[in-house]
Amino acid sequence: MIMIGFAHDSASAKQHRQLVKLISDGRVGGVMYLKYNVKSQNDVARMNKDFSTANSALAPLIAIDQEGGVVERLTSAVGFKEIPRARDVALNMDKDSAKALYTDLAKRMRKLGFNTNFGPVVDLIINKNNPIIAKYGRSFSSRADITAKFATSFIDGHHQHGMITALKHFPGHGSSAADSHLGFVDISQSWVEAEYEPFETLIKAGKADMVMAGHLFHKGYVRDGEGQVPASLSPVALTTVLRQGMGFNGVIISDDMEMGAITKHFGFEDAIVRAVNAGNDILLFSNTVKPSLGLPDRILAVLEAEAQRDPAFAAKIKASYKRIVALKNRLQ
């Protein structure tokens, strides 16, 4: 249930051996790359080989944000061929040429040892002045059908090379007027029902491996007495709407739990407990606030203490474990 980022960029680093041991001991279930982890393709391949073989019982998810355009961790600076942003793909390609593009991307990522790509973005361009989605062309379209079509090309291309994908950012970041990396984002007045549609379409088609929960507040997700919680910490959003309403039985992964929308409003322990109770299976920590490989044990301590205190919480952990194992078994 724990996926973390890390600070090193070489398999010879002392921290690398420590992280590999955490995976081997079953204390970390996945790792996430940021751009500063990528020194060269050879270094990445060496690190990923160690990660992937560290735990023979249950391989880790080795994840990266490689959407295309501005959101790419593997870049031409290290000799990796970059691809266009989603908006340009939708404007200039058909679904077959898009699938070929994403199939080739997945092949090259898999060759380096990655097995998970945090994409496709299925947010809609509702607010053309959106500072984090529309501004960078990260969304395919303002239309749900076009977005779902090109997201399918993305997913199918990745599946062809055994890569896991993640629909993001539920319930939709495309109407927001702010960036949830920085702080609290309220979409109550701007969000529209159509933003659900790409998620629903892809879930019904069996294309959704994971859904990433966005740190987006909507007053419709708030229960009496609960206060303002973003969708990523809301049982209404993730359990009632996504699981029960849309029938999604796969893995829900939180967006980075160290983003401002979480850290500025919730304490460490509180955020973790709320995230699991809401329905998240994997807790993603970029490990950038105070980088430390002691972070997983801090998270585990919270999970274990709450599981001992609350049988319902323990049951949620067991259910998450089953979903994560089912997903990882597809990697074997």
C-alpha cells in the first residue's frame, strides 16, 4: 500500500541499497521516479533491475509520470525520445496512430524496467485558463468521447508491453482554477457532470488498471460533520461514487500525499487514516518534503496502530491488499 519517491539517481548509492532492502522486506510496495532520479538511461535500468528483483514474492510497481509534452521524466537530455503532449496528439493524430505512438513509448519504458505509467490524463478542458491541465496541454479534449478514445489508445499501447496505467485525476481536475500541488482547490462551482464520463467509459470497457484520486474539494462529497475534505480523502467520492456508482473494483491510488492540498490542511497520521478509510489502496508519497527512507516505517506505524484499534480499518487494508496483488499478478 506504500509507494514512495526517493532522492538518489544511481544503483551505487547507499540509499539505493537501503531502498532495495525495504522492497525486499515488504515494507515498500512501489517506487516513483521524478526527473532528478534520472541521470542516464543506464543508471535507470540498473536501479530498476534491482527494484524488480528485490522481492520475488510480490514485485514492486515501478512508476513514472511520462504523459508526453511538459510532463516527462525521461527526456531528450538523457537520450530518450520525447512524445507530444496529449492535446497535440488528439488534434493531429487518429486513434490508431496515437496507439502506435503510445505502444512505442511503452516498449521503450519497459526496456528500462518500468512497469507503471501515471497516465492517461482523462481530465476534460472545461476551464481553458486552468493553470495545471489546460495550460500545459495535458488533456486530450473538452469532449468526454474524444478523451476516452485517445485514453484508450494510451492504455492499449501500454498494455501491449505489460505496462500498468492510471486514470487521473478523479473526479476531474480540468475545471479547476487552481493547482492542487500548491494548496486547497475547490471545484464545487466549476465542476460539471461530464467530467465523470471518461472514467465511466473506461471503467465499463475494462480499461482501468488504477484510478488516481485527486486532491480536489467538492461540497457534494462532504458528509455532515466531516468538514472540508478533498475527493482523495472522501468516502463519498471514492467508495460511494467511484466504487459503488461506477463499479470500479480495481486499485485506487492517491495523488501525492505531500502536495499542498494535503499537507497544509491535514496532519500526517490523520491524512493516512482518512485516505484508507476513503477507499485508497495505494498511498503515494513523493518523499520530497523531508526526503528520508525512514518514511515507509512512519507510514506503516500509522497503518498498524489504526488497524489494531479499528477492525473495520484492518478489513480495508486486507481488501486493498487483495486488489493490489491481483494487479501485480498481471506483471508476472
